[in-house]
Amino acid sequence: MSPVTVILAAVLLPVLAAGLVLFLGRWPNLREAVPIATGTALFAMIYSLMDVVRSGEVVRYSLIEVVPGVDLALHIEPLGVLFALVASFLWPVTTLYAVGYMRGHHEENQTRFFTFFAISIGAAMGVAFSANLFTLFAFYEVLTLCTFPLVTHHQTEEARNAGRIYLGILLTTSIAFQLLAIIWAWQVAGTVDFVRGGFLEGTASPLVLNVLLVLFVFGVGKAAVMPFHRWLPAAMVAPTPVSALLHAVAVVKAGVFTVLKVAVYVFGLDLMGELAVTPWLAWTAAATILIGSLVAFTKDNLKARLAYSTISQLSYIVLGAMLANAYGIIGGGMHIAMHAFGKITLFFAAGAIMVAAHEKKISRMHGLGRTMPFTFGAFFIGSLSIIGVPPAGGSWSKWYLGMGTMEAGQVGLLAVLMVSSLLGLVYLLEVPIRAFFSPPPPDSRRPDDVHEAPLPVLIAIGITATATVALFVNPGPFHELMTLLVTP
Amino acid sequence: MSHDESLHPDRMDGSRPEGPPLGPYAWWSHPAAERPRIWDDPANVRKLLIGFYIACAVLVLLELVVDRHEYHPWEAIFGFHAWYGFAACWMLVVIAKQMRRVLMRSEDYYDVD
Amino acid sequence: MWIDLPPFILLFVGGVLAAVTRGTLRKSIMLAVPILGGLNLIGVEHGARFQYEVAGQTLTLFRPDGLSLLFGYLFHLAAFIGNLFALHLTDEEGATLQHSSALLYAGSALGAVFAGDLITMFVFWELLAFTSVFLIWARGTERSYRTGFRYLVIHVLSGVLLLSGAIIRAQETGSIEFGNIGLDGSLGAWLILISFGIKAAFPLAHNWLTDSYPESTATGAVFLSAFTTKVAIYGLARGYAGTEMLVYIGAVMTAFPIFYAVIENDLRRVLGYSMINQIGFMVTGIGLGTALGVNGAVAHAFNDVIFKGLLFMTMGSVLRQTGRINGSDLGGLYKTMPWTAAFCIVGAASISAFPLFSGFASKSMVMAAALEEGHSIVWLVLLFAAAGVFHHAGIKIPFFAFYGHDSGIRTTDPPKNMLVAMGISAVLCIVIGTFPEQTLYRILPFEGGYHPYDVTHVLTQTQLLFFGALAFVGLQKFHIYPAELRSINIDVEWLYRWVAPRIVGGVGSLVSRIDGAVRGTAVSAARRVIAVGSRDHAGEGLLARTWPTGSMLLWVAILLVGYITFYLAR
Amino acid sequence: MSDHLPVLLVVVPLIAAPIAALIRSVRLSWLIACGASWWALYAAWGLLSRVRGGEVISYALGGWPAPYGIEYRVDAVNAWVILIVAAIASVATPYAYQSVRREVESDRVSLFYSAWILCLTGLLGISVTGDVFNVFVFLEISSLSAYALISLGQDRRALTSAYQYLIMGSIGATFIVIGIGLMYIMTGTLNMMDLSERLPAVMDTRAIPVAFAFLTVGFSLKLALFPLHLWLPNAYTFAPSAVTAFIAATATKVAVYMMLRFFFTVFGAAFAFDVMQVDLILLPLALVAILSTSLVAIHQQNVKRLLAYSSVAQIGYMILGVSLASVAGLTAGLLHLFNHALMKGALFMAMGCVMYRVGSVRIDAMAGLGKKMPWTMAAFVVGGLSIIGVPLTVGFISKWYLVQAALAAGLWWVAALVMVGSLMAVIYIWRVVEVAYLSPAPDGDGVAEAPLAMLIPLWVLVAANVYFGVNAGLTTEVATRAAEILMGVTS
């Protein structure tokens, strides 16, 4: 299969799968087999792109010229392949999980759910492979919109408010800042095509370029840099597989991916390093890292805690981009994958607890570990990755991010990374350890029939938890891709 | 672990010293129900102590007999290690006892929020 | 050596197997794994190998040499004794968790001492914390939960400092090799030293040890005492031998904990303080940096694992058999736990460095090295500490637990496996103490003979200890000796267990109040803006209402006049 | 025949109108209306393909040459506007059939179509003619028929709204005719090209600036520039749904065209912007229009009224582009002329479907429609996204050019305000979407999907929204060409 076919298929297959899901709505087993099969095939196809990336061959495919000089186009480059690999691997796994979760939880409108789920993946693929800012922005917005029905799945008043915040922040930032920045970039540079090393250098005054960088960073609301993070905890009203999708796979990763892509392909690391605003943005990300962790401490609702943890972790990647050096980019890019596997494990576990024991609050999970050892064990492993300690993949991205901070001469930022690890340690590990070693709350009248979640849920958790550890032993293609990205 | 049910404190007498509950393998004794052990007899303790005092004296006096290397000038002082050891331990305890005034807290000091 | 593999692999495999097997099979695994691993190390070829390319880094997983091999043997031995001691555990006591984490913990320690680079070191450094903490949590009490978390936070802090240091060194030197580092003024070297220092329980960073070991399970404390601090000693010996600062740090470490030990009630915590004191001797030896000093340090580390393990085993037995561990609650146990009492005395004699017991053979090396290097004051401090440790670990522990006032508690000696484990340790203490040159000295990393048994040495040491004991007798007789009281003593941990929570609480509530006020202001400001906007734009507002035609016309006229005026007035 | 296209464009509908009125059959008069609008589309396309390359068609009506007779003059600018009008008409007319049957009393339907065709004729005539007085004549034709169409609305208030529109529209027309008169007095000609040649000689007189002022106010009234938009919301709200869709998508566009034609062709950009500095008035008013009326739209409860206010805001975008007085700005304005017609047409048609089934277009009446009328509401969502300016829709293309033009002029704050306007659009569109999809539907009201005859035209427009959003090559090319002609730049 030619590389162009693969990237076209990457975008179209999920959408076709969505159509098929809609069509097969009446036969749940068949309906859910579609995304799993498609996702697996997709992953295999995208993996085959590794060779293209290794060869350094330039593959660009223009679908259509939208306005003169701006086309809807896809291309293949390492960062995009990394993101696509992560998303296409986790899509079938999440679907498998969702099968167990949605049925176990007796959710309604499952067909609609799986349909939009598949479309979201298609949009994420579009983001991953987009060849210019316009295409990226288009898929970015499509992703925002087609996750909206997922966030508001329950159609309650709460869901409606959450949907408002979700859409409000994501659209506001993307239109008011990101789009403005994109058009501005086009205005000064006459192009929006991604070029390794960037295309903005020397096109405008430093002031304008500084402003542009700020607009880009805050315009990518999906990266949840404070103060534009509120959508993320709000979106927690969604069913847990959606939270997993939003926080680990598609949405947030599309955000930080965009930030990295802008750093490498729009500004270029050299220019980034020269701009006065870059360190300030790095510190903004650092502040987000710390504040996010601190807020996570105060949350008793497990999903809310995970949401703030995500906010904090995303800024690792933004920070990596703002370090403006190769290590930072490698670390940031690898963290896309590492955080994805770790955090999705955590969300899977949180959902499993909801399905099996109907508990959302951490303080009410004490003692549950004995009945759900597998789930909480996986939670423990996922936590290790987020904290960034062995034997979990998060260690590698932390290593490279740390190298990046030192390359940038910012010991303070290194300290922030380390402090954040310690904070993560406490607020994440509290959950499984309390579950294993503390007695159940005195007033809890847990039914005796609480046991582990349905099998598909457990399989999914097992896959991601194993992957988290495997990525420590061998971070595999992710490190290779990022190295290819920064090696000229 | 076998333990004699008849000696269980709840059946022997109601009094027990303060403290946390005993572990599963322990019980309380009724002194009258046991045969006396070696250190229950104060005479034995006294014998031990006397032997100990003699040993101490012998150890110091040995210095007169034995040719001892001196690695440090202070070691030239007669019985240096003996009195240093004695003074060190005495001082240690006296100072530590005074430290209690500042450092001692109730057992649940950290548990109270 | 039959199979050339990094030693941690076998123990990790054992740890996993221990988690999935039960009964006799598991017991066999628990005993066989350390034995096989230890035997496999015999005759191992020196030199770095098992280099593993990952994420652009070359990791060296196995680097046996004189220094690391000594620790390698030691850790296998400790794992064997510890496993034997814990072999009786039942599932209700969390056998699976404890067995599994014990083997993984031992494996991590082996991984760390055989690590050839800083990243591998970091990996096992963190694993040490994450595998061992379960031995604390397995106690299952609220207190052990909290203690375990403090333990974990401090050790992960140590880990991230090591990582930061490694990152900085990698940036500065371009290499992640772990060799002699030394304090060269670079931030990286300092961070790594602090990291090691935390794990080695340097003063001010020592409290995790006395906080957590007493809260671990009866059998878990044996493992805890064996590995973590010894890996740190290994790290210091490898990276910072001859760093003069360590001489003084070590001296302080020997001296200050004994004051605490005297007034401490929890006997396992007393052991914790005495452990810091013993580590002090090792740190001093490493700081001296001479062959004798470093040999003495690692030899003492070797012995400490055995005799401190023995003491923790005896106290663990007491805890298991009586459910109590406070000096104020115990006494007179020699009557029903004679074997345990005897083993305890052997351990006490060893830690006190009585001639013919193991401590004597190693502690005197460090003290001799201090004198050789002309550190008179340090030598006096060490001498003081040597007397002091006898006072609390050598006398206080056995006296208050097994003799002294009869508490009335009756029990029995612990199960056979525990007795055998203690017996093996006791025998080792005596054998090494009696024949050091035939046993321990052979595996020391550096050349240079040392002969502990000369008349002067034996005599002076015996004098020191006997007169220390005399002081104890005198203090008891005159009722000066402080009674064991049901109490705790505040230490450095007061800062993070009492002061910090209150500061955080205060700052937190202040921040949340400010946050609330800012948010409130922002929301009400936004409301006001919306209200102002809505006044004219909503419902029948100025700009939203349906205007009468006449008013519209008026507007048109005004606009027209405006335009014309504007145009003509240009 | 193609030589006579300019006149046939107008004459065919002009003849069709009375026929439609005379045939008292609903179906036949509708068919005639369809035929007329499709003919117009055919002719418009023919004209556009001829002038795309830069050619200018000059057609002397009745054979009288230019300065004496009436000249129909077609270049890229008006061919573009003609295409917009014709295209919308040819979609809206088929749509009207069902909608009108429901909303207009049956004995008036053939009159309705007659007025419909007349209105179309007027709009086409304004666009095609090169004679300023002829502009006024066609303006009156279109306006009067529009008043009639609006007054046919079901609601009682339709009549008062139409009346108000009539007063205001007439004033606007009057002002325009005053302006034209003044120019005629000063130059003695009514032909646009002649005027543009003769006006410079008399620029310094007081009469010309006064004429310019009258024209400015007149056009502003007709195109509903803030604050002269007050007639518009009610007219759009209470008119029959099909009328709203048609007029909203065309009438104001043609008014914008008139303004462009007078400012740029007749007076010349130099006079209008450098001498008269009309941009100093237009730019602030455009910005206020965008922000203020969007805010009003946010507060509306009636969705048609909401969309009406949104239209005023969107006109602000067009005028903003014009006021930049650059090729880029004009391109943006002209693009939005077309794009806004597509999106607002689609949105009003969707509301027509709702009106047809539910009988109300208040927001609370939308509850649960996402499920009951999935195609209609999906169309509304796409149209709404287009208004917001989401990529892959035409709204995005407009915004892209407009912001770029503002940035090129160094007006970054204007660019930012344009974005703010988009965000306000998010709010008012999403209020509707939220209710339609997230509120539970009232039980058992038997609301079903709109008839296919309405859905197909609606979805044609929706498809156009997406098609021209993804492939904007044609639209940008023509808009740029038109802008260049207006600015007098030759490429």
C-alpha cells in the first residue's frame, strides 16, 4: 500500500467505520466489532509508515486547493506518525473497553456513541497528518465538534453546562487566538505549509512573532495551558470511555501535538529560542504543571482528580516545546505516547470502579482493592508512568524533558518537573494504596456481589497497563520517531 | 502456638498493666502459678553484679601488666578507655534525660489534626 | 558462575513467582532463589557487561567488581535470612504481598549495586522505594499507611534528585557512567550526593528511617534494614570516597542518634536510631577515603546487615509473639523466649563491637583509619558513639525487652523458621567476629591487611564497653536512668509532620479565600458587563426593541445631517 | 441569444410576473416562478462565464447607444451579484411551494408568486443596469414587491412590519433619488460611466458631497447598516419563511452592490475614501454592527429574529471589508456577499421547515427537534457552523480573507474584533443547537421530518456551504477579479 493511500485511509477509514456502525446499530456485537477491526488494521497500516519516515522520503498529498495558496493537504512526518500510532493503537482498545463499560453501565444511545467516537478518531488522524496550518485547524475544529455529542452524551442539565464550557473554551481559544494567528502567519509569510525548521523566521518583526507564539500557545485550548483549562474537568460528565478518549488519546493529544508541530514546523527551534516570550511561556506551562497538581490534591472525585492531573501533564509537553531544543522536543513528543498509555489506564480503572462498585469518590474506595485487585493494580502501574518513575514509560519522557531544561539552562524548570513528580506520587498513589490497605468506610454498605468489572474492560486495562511497562523496557518507535524529527 | 488456656488473664485475675492489646500468641501470667526463674532471685542478680565489678577492676589493672600501643596521645592517660567509656555513657544519659523536657510529646501527638 | 546474567533478574523472576505460587512450592522458591543467586555470583568475572540500548541511551546492567560483588554476596545472604525468617507468614498476614515485594526489593538492591550507569542506578533506586514500601503498608494500619507515604515521598525525592543530578552530569560530561564523582562544585555532583545522603539517612534527612521501620511488619523491618541504606553506602563508596565532608557528616551521624535512642520507648525505633549511628561509622570510613577506611566502611556495612538484621529479627519476634514493642510494656521475656533472648544478646554484643563478635572486626577499622588520617576529634566522637551504642543497643534493648521489670507477659519462642534464621545470623556474627581474616576480609574490595586482634585493641575496647556498662549499672542504682515512658520524641520530622501541615493548611485556606474573592469579583464583574450589555440588547432594550417608525425617521434625519455636516465641514 | 442575455435576464421574469398573477393556479404560477428563476440562473451563469476573463459587456437597451439610451453593463462585479441573486432564487423558489401553501392563504398564492418574480426582476435589474436612474426604478420594483411579500405573513404583525419597511425603504429610495438628481443636475447624465468621467470636474461643488451624503444614507438604509437596520428584524421575522430566506439572502446584498457601484465606479475610490473619507464612518459603524447586533441576537427568543439580527451583524462584515478600501478588503466583502447568502439562506430555510412542522420558531419550540427533524436540524447546524466561521464551510473562507485584509491594513485590533464577532455567533447559534439536541422533546406532538420538497433545496444550499468552503477557487477568483475592477487595478 502506498504511503499516500495509508494516510488517506487513516482519515477515511474511521469515518467509514462510523457509517458502518450507524448502519449496524441494531446488532450490537457486529456494530462494535467494526471499530475494533478497523482500528487494528489502521494501526498496522500506520506502523508501515515507519519505513517512510526512516527513509526521509517527503510524502505530501494535496486533496484540494481551498483558496489560492492554501490547500487541504496531508503529509507524513515523524511527529504525526507518532500521534497516529498512539491514537490508532488506543482506539480499538478503548472501543473494547467501551463495549464492557457501556453495556455494564446500561448506557443509552450506544450507536450514536460509537459513531461519533469513530469520527473523532478520523479527525485526530487528520490532525496528525495535516500538512499545513489550515488543514490542521480544520481537523482540530472537526474534532472539537464531533466530540461534543460524546461529552453531552447523557443529555442532562449537567451535561449541557459541561458542553457549554467545553465548546465555549475550545472554540473561543481556537477562533480568537489560533485562527487569528494562522491567518496572521499566512499574511506575513504567504504560506501556511509546514516546513521543518519553520517558515516564520525573518518574515515579521520580533514583536509580531512574539505575539504570534503567544496566540498559538493559548489558541490551542486543547493543550489546556492555564487559564484555558476549565473545559477539561468540565468534560468529565461524559461516560468514562469518552474521558479516556478526550484525556489520553484524541483531544488533548491533538492539542499538545499542535503545539509541538507549531514549534518545529512553523517557528522552528532556532526562532523559538530567540523569541523573548518563549521562556515566559515555558514558565506558564511550569505554573500549570504545579497548579494543576495542587488542585488535583483537593479533588475527591476520582475523575476530577485525573482531569487536573491531565492538565498538569499536558503542560509537560508544552514545556518541552517551549524549551526550544532537541531534547525538549524529544521529551515532549515521547510524553504524548507515555502519558497516553498511563492516563488511559487510569481512566479505564476509574471507569471499571464505577461499573463494578458504583463509586466515584476516592474516599469511598477504601478497601475496594481486595475485591478489585486487578483494577487497582493497573491503576498503580498507570500512576507510576504519570509520576515518571520506573518501571513505567513516563520515566523516559521525563528524562528527556529534564535534559531539555538543562540544555536551556533552566534549573528551575528541572525542579518544577521533579516537584511535580512528587505531587503526582501522593495524589495518584493515594487511590490504589487506600484501596488496598485501608479499611472500608464505616458507613459503606457495599453489596457483597462487588467484584471485578466485565471482562472486556479488564482486557483493555490489561493491555494498556502492560504497554505502560513495556514502553519502559523499550520505548520502541516513539523514541526513534522523535529522534528522526530533531535530526536534520 | 500452644498457650495454656488456664493461664489466660481473663480467667486468672482482672488486672493487667496498661498498654495496647497483646498479640495472638501472648497471655498474662499469674506470678504465683509459675516456678521462679533465675533472675527472679535478687541474690543471683547480686552475684552477677559482683562478678561484673571484679571484671571491671581487672580490666583496668591489666594495663599495668600489658604493654599497650598508643595511637593517640590521650591514650597515654592511665585507664583512658575505661573512664572515657564511663563518662561518655553517664553524660549521654544525663543529657538525654534533659532533652526529654524539650522533645517529649504524648504518643498521639502527630495523630491529632 | 554458571549463568552470566545480571543478578537482579533471578530475584525479579522469583518475586513474580512468589506472587503466583502458594504453599511449599513458594517456600522452596523463597529459599532457593537467594541461594542460587548467591552461588551463581561466586567466581564471577569482573567487568562491565549487559549493555542495553534503549531510548538513545546505553545502559550497563551488570558491572561486577570488588566493591559491587561484596554487596552482591551480602544482599543474597540478607535475602536468604530474611526470607527464612518470614517463611511462616500466612495469607491472612499478607504473605503473597510481603514475599513478592521482599524478593523484588532484594532484586532492586542488587540491580542498583551492579548498575554501571546513573540511569540504571536511578531505575533501581526508585524501584527500591516502590518495592519496599509495601513491607510497611502490609501492616495495614492507618499509621503505617501514612508512614509509608512519607517514606515513599522522601525516597522518590531522593530518586528525582538523583535523576536531576544524572541529567546535569549527562549535560556537562556527556556521559552517564557511574564512577567516582566527587564534589567538584558542579550542581549535579551535589544533587547526587544529597540523593545518596537521603537514602543513607544523613542528619536532617534521617527521620524517614526511624519513622518507617518501626511501623513496618515484624518481618518486613528485617528486609528494610538490610537493603536501602546499604545501597546508599555503596553509592557513596563508589561515587564519593575521600570526600572530606563525609567524615564530619559521619561523625555527627554516629553521635546524635544515641541521645534519641536513650529516651526512645519503641524498641524498633531505638534500633532505627542505632542504625543511623552505625551508618555514621560507614560514612566516616568512606569520607576518609583510604583503603582501610573504605574497607572498614563496607565491611561494617556487611556486618551491620547481619547483626542489625538479627536485632530486628529478635524485636520482630517479640512484636509477633506479644503484639507489643514499647520498652514500657515489655520486660521479663527471657523466661518464655529464651532462644530469642540469647540471639538478641549476640546481636547486641556484635553491634557493640565486643571482641569475638562481628562489629569488632569492622568498626575498629574505621576508627583506626580515622586516627591514621589524624582526625583526632572525629576519633573521640567515634569512641563516644561506640560506647553510646553499647549503652542503648547493647544493653537497653535486651534489658528492657527480656529482663528488667517483669511485665507479666507470657508467650513462647517464635516458630522454628524464625529461630533458625536468627540462629544463622548469630552464628555468622560470631564466626566473622572470631575469624575475620579468614572470612570477611577476603572479599573486601581493597588490598591492605588489617589485624583486629592485638592485645591493645582487645583490652581498650573491652575497657570501654565494661565501663560503659558500669555507668548503666550506676545510673540504674541511683535511679537516674530515665524510665521508659509511653511517649514520643519530636525530631526533624516535626518540621514536616507538624509545622508544614499547619503552614500548608494556613496558606491553603488563605489562597482559597483569595481565589474565592478573585473569582467572585470576576464573576460579578462579568455579570455586570453582561447586565450592562443586556440592558440595551435584550428584551425591550434600546437596541433590541421594535422602534416606532417616527423614531426611526428621526435617526435617519440625524444621520443624514451628520453625514452632510461631516462632508461639508471637511 | 447570448448577445441579448443582459436584457433577457430581466425581461423574461418581467413578463413572467403578470402571467403568474393571471393564472390563478397555485401549481402553475409556482412553476412559472421556478422557470423564471432558473432562467435567471442560466443567464447569470452565461454572463459570468463571459466576464470572468475580464471582458465587460455593454448592452444598449433598444439599440440606443450609451449616453442617450439605457445601458446594461456587466462586468465581474455585477455578474457576481446577479449569480448570487439568481442562484438563491432558483433554490428558494422550489422550496417555497410547500412552505407557501402552509403559510399563505391559497387565494393569494398566485399573487404571491407574481410579487416574488417581480422582486427577483427588480434585484436582477438593479444589478445589471449601468444607468443610475434605472437603478432607482428597479429598486422600487424590488422594494414594493418585497413589501407585498412580507405583508403576506401569517402573523398580524407582518402588516405593520411591512408598513414600517415600506416607510423606511421609501425614504432610502428617496434619498437615493435625491442623490441621483443632484448628480444629474451637476453633470447632465445618468449613465454610470459618463458620470464617472464627468464627476471629477464638479467634485469641488457643494452639491456633490451632499449627493454623496444622501446616497450614503440611502444605501445604508437599504442595506441595513447599523443604526439604520431597525426595519429589518421585524420584516424578516414576520414575513413568510420562504420570503425571509429569499430576501435575507439577496436584497441586502444587492444594496451592498449598489453602494459599491456608486462609491467605486461612479465616484471612484479616490473620491469616496480619500476625499470624502467614508471609511471613517463605515468602519466604526461596521464594527458596532458586528458587536452590538450580535449581542442582540444572543438575547433573542425567536430564532428568525435571532437570525435577522445576525444578518445585520454579517452585513457589518461586508461593510468592514468595503471600508478597508483595498483589493483584499473588497475581496473579503464580496466573498462574504456570496457566502452569507448561502449560509443565511440555508438557516432561514431550515427555520421554514421548522415553521412548517412545528408552527413556531421560538427557541423553546425547538426542544428535541434534533431527533424528530434530524435532517433539518443537521442543516441548521452546518449553516450555523458556517456563520461561526468553522473551517470547511464558506463562513471560514470569508473570515480568512477579512482577517487577512484587516491584518494587511495593520488593523490587528479589527481582526481581533472580527474574531469576537465569530464567538458571539457561537453563542447564539449554540443556544438553538443545545435546545434542539439536548432538551427532551415534548411527548406525542407528532412532529415529523419536513417534506422532501423543502429538504432538498435546503440541503442544496447546505452542500453549497460546504462545497464552496472546501473548494473556494471559483469564488475567490471571481471576488478577487471583481475587487480589482472596483479598485481599478488591472492584473
